[in-house]
Amino acid sequence: MPSISLNLISKLKSKVKHQSEVTACKIKVDTAEALGVAVHDTTPLVSLKAEASELFKNGDSKGAKRVYTRALAHTDLDPHERAVLYCNRAAAEMILRRFEDAISDSKRSVEADPTYSRGYERLATAQLVSFASIILLVSDASKGLHRYNDAYESYGKAIALLDAIPEPSSADIARKVKIEQALAEAQRKEAGPDVLLIRNATGNMPWDKAEALRPSMNPTDGTCTSAWIILEAHDLFSKGCEALMELQRTETSEGTVIYGRLGAVADISDGLLRDERAFHMTTSDWKDRYGYQAQYEAMEYNGWINQADEATIMREIRERVAMRGWDDVRPALDLTVRAWIMHAFLLRSIPDYNTAVHLLQKVQRFLTWGDHQWPDVPTSQRGVIFEHTFRRSVKRLYLHTLYQAIINNPSPNSPFSLAELKNTSAAILEDVEQHPPEAEAKEKLTPGYIAAYWLYPTAEAMIIDGFYHMQLALTSVPVDPVKQKANYRAAYEKYLSGAERFPKDDENHAYYLKSALECLMESGATLTETLPLMERVRKATPLMKNIWETSGMSLCGRDAALHAVVSFEEGIQKQLKDGTLTMDDSVTMPHTGNL
């Protein structure tokens, strides 16, 4: 048996004793942590904070949490120190996916120091991430919906505290920009890919505000305002909705009898094609009512809304034209095309982009076929759906739908083509140029009509061109810095051209000036160029709220994204004043999500 020196045995005993103490201490801390009980620790606070910070930076969130718990055991902490420690422990808990613990610690942070803005920021982040996990784990998403409102309130308190600082530092302003952008992104995600406003008119909707301006508006004075397009779109949409409310269904011994007023699908779709933002559902059963209305009109007109095969529909149309004439076919054909359009639009809110995109492609093929089949038949016989303006409005809706499909499916393997998006925008611009408004009957050319079929399609096509070049800058592999900056520059020019074509009181004007600014910054432009554009965004923001204070975009984070630019400009002006920046410097701010 080998001999062991007494000295070695002594050392081993000492080591075992030390390890036992460490283990016991760890168990004590872990147990206290679980119970929320403070553990007395005599290690200097500054040492514990440094140790926890180092552990967190090195990816040991569990170790960092343990050390922050030890630091919180100190009895001589002032309120702000305690708030910071709770906030930092919440950050570690977020990494560990202990979201409820993170929420609890964030709340303790702001309770300890109600003026600590970072505590509210951390609380908002924890509430949002926790909400996302609830959606994944439970079938009833409504159980976690309140977390969005809680998070918005927490973000709002953080922003209010930063706004209250008399002389904010550059770091304070940068944090405010970061929080506003986080708020914008959260609102965009909550709203989902498409917003369908389900509410009764409150007097604050865009059409309400535009209606209030109507007495002072003169259609012949050339004033460019977004009030015209939303008023005309809403008038058409509302007319169709009134017919929906008149629809009656009666159960008889022979089945369900439906009767009502014809033409609702045409009015609703016309309003939608003028400006999608006019769409809103005034009752919870709106979709059901619309479905019954479409079926009722299809029965009255003998339409093809339930026939999926294009070849069969085309054959039957030719036969009916030959046998019964256009007076019989025109309303059936019109109803069928409009029902497909409405179906595609409503599918976006599910969202089912794949079916929506294919449906609108089908509509365009169908209209092209009909135009080629009967090129010399006047509109009065074959119908308005073959007019250039109607077909352009379908292309415009297709452009919007494809754009939404791409930004909500950013994977390289996405079935939606960026090249197709670019080709569609080019087709719209070409169509506008080839068929100017002067070719239309003069009585049609109201300000809203011109806006819906020429002004807005042109602006939106240019915006899409900007998005196209921005995507090239973001996704091209391998990265060529020179080409990347050139694409950002091209994106800026297109976004700016598009934004400038919208009326200055339209939300799109302000929002896409912001997009132009982001791309201009990424192109390497100096403050000589970017600062004046920041000013334009700031001045455009209150102007658009005269009409567009409440809209789908406003629910998707529009205002927070625009306010982030205003805050960023404030920080830049401060740095210019104190000499840390010059007008020859370049600056960038993170992009907010696309709406």
C-alpha cells in the first residue's frame, strides 16, 4: 500500500473543506434566489458588479445572475443602485429565457427608482418577449395580448423620462432613438402583415378629417391634398357597405333565400382600388355579410365566382356572348373579376400571400385575355374592367400584395420574386406614361380620380424601385462595398422621387422621406446632405396628422419610426454644437421595418 504524507492529507482536507463551503454557498444563493430572499454577502459591491458584468459579457448569464443576486443582498444600497442591479439581473434572466423573472426584476427596478428609464426599457423588452413565448405555447393568443399594451406603456414611460431631461446627453438621445425604433418594430409586428380596421367611425378616421376639410376644398384650384383620394374612395366603399347592411336572408322549406341590393361588390371593390386605406369593417360579421352579398350577386348575374378552371370560364364566356350578347355577360364578368379581387385582398389579412398573389395574377391574365379577345368592343358593352385605369388599379393592388409578401417572407428561398416586383413597378410606370389623363373623358377627371389612377400609382411604383435597390444593397453576395453604396444611393433617389409625388399631407410622404433618409445615410453621404432631409421628415410629420393621425400605418409603428428620426436629428444638432461632429461627417441610424 503506497504511503501518503501527512502534509498531503492536510492539503486534501483543506481543499475538500473549501469546495464544500463553495458548494454550500452556491446552494444557499440558488435557494435564496428561488425564494426571493436576500443573502448577506460581505464582498465589496464594486467587486461584485465588476464580476457580474464580466460574466455577462463572456456569455455566462447564469453566473452573472448569481453574482447580481449576491450584490442585491447588500443592505446599504441606495435606490438607484438597487434599480440598476435589478435591471441588470433582468438582462441575464432574458438570456436564460426566464421571462417572468425578468419582468419581476424589471418591475422591482422601476419601483426602486421610478426615474430610471433603462428599467422601463428593460421591462418593455421582457413583456414583449414573454408575449411571443405565450403565443407559441398556448392556443388562445388573447391570454398574452395585454402584454403588448403593457410594453407600449413601459416604452412610453422610458421615452417620457428621457424627454424630461433638461440637457440630454448624446447617449440619452441615442437611447431615445433606440427605444422609439423598438416601439415602432413592436407595433409593426403586433399589427401583423396587414391591418384591417374593425371599428365604428369615431370622427378621427382619415375620411372623417377629410370630410371636415371638404367645405374649404376647391377641386379646380389645383391644391394637392390627400383628402381628395380618401374622400372619393370612402364614398364608394361606404355606398357598397350600405348595401351589405340591407342584405336579408330568410330560411324557407326550400332552403335559404337571399335578397338585397345589387352593385355592392362593385362599389366596395372600386373604393378599395382607389385607396386601400378606405377599407374598414364596421361590424364583426362584415366578412360573412360580404360573402353572402357576393353569392347573391353571382346568382342574380349567373357569374363564375365558384368556378376555378380558367379555361372553362373563358369557353363559357365566349358561348354566352355569342348566344345572349354583352348585356347578359357584362355584369356576370364584372362581378366575377371583382369577387376575385376582393378574395385576394381579404386573404392578405390571414395572411395567405401565396393564394392572394396567384389570384391577382389570374385576374391580370383574365383581363389581358378579354382585351385581346374583343379589342374593338367598346367599354359600354364589354365593361369598365377592361379600361386602362381599372387594369392599372389591379396591377397596383398586385404590387402592394407582392411587396407585403416579400417583406413578410424575407427568406432567400421565398417563393416571391424581387424581380417580379421590379417588373410590375416598371409596367405601371410605362402604363401611366402611355395613357395620360388627357385621354380620359373630362367629366371623370376629379382630383381623387387623377390621384388614384396616375399620381399614386406613379409614386408607389417609384417607392418599390427604392425598395428593390435597398434589397440589392442588403442581400447581394459577395458584398461589394462600392456597389452596395451605389445601390443605397439609387434607393435614396427612388424613395425621394416617390415621396415627393405624394401630397405633402399624406402619411406616405413623411414615411418615405424617412426611408430615403435611411438609404442616403447608408450610401455614405455627409451631414451636408442628410441633415436637411432629417429636417424635412420632422416638418412633414405634424402636417400629415391633419388627416392621417389614425390609420393602418399608424397602428404599425409609423409614428414611433418618424419620432426616432426627430430624436436622432436632435442628437446630431447637439453634437454639431459641441464640436464632436462636423457637416463633413457621415452618420447612420438603424433602419426601421418596412410598412
